[in-house]
Amino acid sequence: MNYNKLADMLFPNVTNTPEFYESKFIQRKLPNNAQVTRMAPSPTGFIHLGNLYSALADERIAHKNGGVFYLRIEDTDEKRKVDGAVELIIDTLRYFDIEFDEGAGFDENEETNAYGPYFQRQRVDIYHTYAKNLVAKGLAYPCFCTEEELDAVRKTQEEQKELTGYYGKYAACRELTMEEIEANLLAKKPYVLRLCSQGSPEKEITFVDAIKGEIKLPENIHDIVLLKRDGIPTYHFAHAIDDHLMRTTVVVRGGEWLASAPIHYELFHLLGFKMPKYAHTAHLMKIDEETGGKRKLSKRKDPELSLDYYKKDGYHPYCMKVYLMTLLNSNFEEWHEKFADKDINEFPFSIDKMNQSGALFDKDKLHNICKNELSKLSENEVYDFLYQWASDYEPTNKEIWFADKEKMLSILRLYMGVGMKRRRKDLVYAKQIFELFSYFFDGSKMQEKDSFKLDIDEVHAILTKYLESYNHTDDNSIWFNKLKDIADSLGYASDMKAYKASPEKFKGNVSDVAEVIRIAVTGRANTPDLWTIVHIMGEAQMRERIETVL
RNA sequence: GGCUAAUUGGUCAAGCGGUUAAGACGCCGCCCUCUCACGGCGGAAACAGGGGUUCGAUUCCCCUAUUAGCUACCA
């Protein structure tokens, strides 16, 4: 077989050689230990928590040592393409403080485009150049098998309990003569280009995965498809060419790719490329409510997987990042607590500290992190964040909430415990936050979340006395002393010690009295300091609320 | 079915042949306290099962179970 002739027949328009591209995309000049990573999504227009999780890993690996993190779009499957997807990806990652250094979306004339193009559909000339070279070496061949023929083969393989696939004796088109190929080509029969695998089922390859350690897998023996019928490469072929030419040093990808590592291993070797380091990550998991089992988070079933879900509820992006970091590197949490003042990007991220198995997404933990991180912010920072969120998702309420800036800041100071020895940790996410102190804004429509435990007469007596003795200029301690007086006069203990010593002597204690007022004023039994609340809402609103209850 | 990987409390996880098997979240109790939150103290809670190897296995090997992934002209 004259392979050179076959190569020319298959790729008459290819004039470049691999050498051309090798010298065009030269080795990057980077500091020692600097890694080149990439995010390589298909442009489906959907980016989820799992994507963010691995993008963050990529970004940290590249940026901790001054490397490069770029965006490549794997648009080889045309069915999945959605317009505007690239912008969406860039914007979404930016929202979570992850920036690309080069790649798709950057100005085409800039240096940030030096290893492009970054859209695989625009790289077919490159793929064809390498494909032609493979054919010329007898390492790839056209396959004219139809879908039906392939199905039939698979069926017999299944029946005979043999390994399914296109390999060895089943690789019918391997045996085609030049004349047969020419005839098929002349007849315009559609074909795919397949790898002529050199692997042997008895041998195995070993390589070191940066996360999982040493991996042994059988050699690839399948004559996998390199170029699809339309001339577009499959993931495997594109991966080898692109990551080599773009000089990627670390490929971080989902664990589902581990099984095809032998294919990539063979491809890199046949193509004469140096293999990148692989880091196969575990997926984020969740408990399946139907089966009770652990399973991969899925786009279709799990709304909380969508990043929009978190944006809509108003989770602060920084908190999300901190949470993802704790999942990504098990020692991050400890570091973050120890060096609370340091920028989290200073954390010495290490690939081998990454999880080997899939972590369950834990909302409780996320909430805990939100509380902690939000409590470290200033009231102004929280204000700005809430303002932005409300503008995007609650435009009508926003007018009410932010009509009086000073009032909102006072509320935030109250709820954050600004000025206290220790901060409160009440704030979790925007939606929850506004719910928390909605009573400041809903006027007469206020709904009681909690109801009085004492009977109506007692409530009436307490509130009446409270209103009588109330003086808006009283400071916190005078105000509270008056509450104690009310307690005493109605048979409640004003002194907790006395109450605990002999509770049977009293109807209750000051806390019961305070609770009545608290519920009357705020509609809820649990709030921060009541005196401060009253002073933020003003005497008029307080009186109005109590009068309404009375 | 075949191949591969994983398996420490409810969850996230330290651990790398000898430990009273860390820590965090959640839960429970106590303290502080006008409620809540914060904070402090304490508690319940784990090496999937069975065989080896070894003086000694959570740690190494094998088998079983379970879970996940792959088994496309999808990525």
C-alpha cells in the first residue's frame, strides 16, 4: 500500500506540514513551575457548579505560579452550539472572580490569541494536516462502514460476549486495498478516518495521574474515529492536537475521561507529542432523593446545579468560591482560618490535595461559610452587594428597601453586630437576608411569623403598660429597666436569678415580657436587640404596630 | 456483561504499619443571656465485609459488596 498516495488522495488540499505548526506555536516562555491549563467547554450555553468547580482548579493551578489559563471552545458537536455561549462563560466565571489570560473571547490580533484559533471548528486545517501525516505513515485509514454495519458487528460481539468495538479482525476497512478505497472514494461514499491502533490487549500502559496517582490501564486497541464523516475531529483527536499545540501542561478534566486515557496515550505517542500531566477530578455529587443513593449532580434533575440558582437567591460569589475551595483542597479551610487576613488566592493550592472521590454538595456547610464570610465584611460592602442583587432580582422592592440608605446601613450594622465584641452571623444570602428583617419595611401588611405564648389579657396588660411608660429618649439601660418594672408590677420576675431559684413564685420572667413586645413590634420572637430595632424604625412605627395588636 | 476507580461518623475530611482514629458542618446538652445570634464548655457519632502478609493493620495484597465512570461518527 502506498500510504503517501492515499494521504494525497484523502487530503488533496492540505499543503501544510506538522513542522509548520510546530514552529508556529513554539514552547511558551514561562517561569519555572508555571503551568498552562485550560477550560474547554462545549458551547451549550450552560455552565454549572461542576464547571465552576473544575474551572477554579484550573485557574488556581495556573495562576499560583504565574502560568496561563485559557479558554478553548470545543464546538465539534454542532448540535450543541448556542449563540452567545462564549460571553456567558466568560461573564459567569468573572462573576466568581475567575479570569482567563487568553483564548476564546479575546481580541484576535492580540498576544492573548497567539496560540489560536481557540474554536475547534476554526482549526480543521490543523487537524487535517496531522491526520494526513498519520495516513502517510500508515497509522490512519478511511473507514466506509455504515452505521448499520457497525451495529451488526456490535451485536455479534455482544452475543459472543466479546469486547465490543472496531478493532483487530473486526476492523474491516483496515484491510481495504488501494483499489477498493479509490472506488469507494470515486463513488462518493461517506467515510470517517480511523486510527490504525498499534496497541496490544496484553500490554498495559502506566502513567501518573496528578490526583489519583499511578494508574495502570490496558493499551488501547480500538481503531477509534479521528475525523468524523464531516471532517470534524472527535474529542480525542482534537484534545491531542490542541493541548499539544497550545502547550497545555496540565489537563484537568472529569474522571469520566480516565477510561479513555489509553486512547490519548497512544495518540500522543503516535503523533510524537509529549504528554501533558493529567489530573482527573471527581465530580460533585448529591443524594438522590428517589433512591437515597449518592449520584453525580445532573443538569436536568438538579436546579441547584445551575449557577443562576445561586445568583437568584443572592449567594455572594466570594462565599461560593470559598466553599468550592474547601471542597477542592482539603487543607484550605484550616489555612483560611489561620490566615484570615490573607487573600484566598495566596493559598498554596496543590493538585495532589485534591479529592479522589466525589464530594457531596453540602448546603449546610455552604451556609455556614456564607455566615462566616459575610460577617467579616463591612456593612458598606454588604450594602453594595445587596443593592446590586435587589436591582437585578427585586427591582420593585428595591425602591422600598433602599429609599433610606442610612436606615438600611443601621439595620445591617444591627444584624451584623458591627460594634459588638463579636459579630453576629445571621446573614446567609440576599433572599434570606431581606426576609430576616422584612418587618422594617412592610408597614401595616406585616405578618406575624411567631405568635404570643401568653394569653390575650396578659399581652394586653404588658403592651399597655409598655406604651404608657415609653419614652423615646431613654437609653438602652433605662429602657430595659422600665421593662423590668413592668415585669415586677405584673408578677413576672425581673431578676433571672430569683426566677431560677423559685420559678413557681412568678408568672414568668422579663424575657416573657420582652417577648411580647418583640412579637408585637417585629412579628417574630427572635430578633437582635429590641431597643435598637425600635430606634431604627422610629417611635411612630413602633406605636402603630403595638396599637394594631391592641 | 466487560474494563476502571473509589469506599474513615449523617456530610466534608486528616491519617500514609504501632494514634485515646484530628478538625469542620450538622445534631444534642450545659454556660453566658431580655429572645435570637455570637462566644465558651461538653456529648453522641466512623475505618463496608471476609480472608491473607506482618510481632502488629484504617494504612499493604486478594476476594465479596456497594457506589461512580467508561464501553459512540457526544463531549
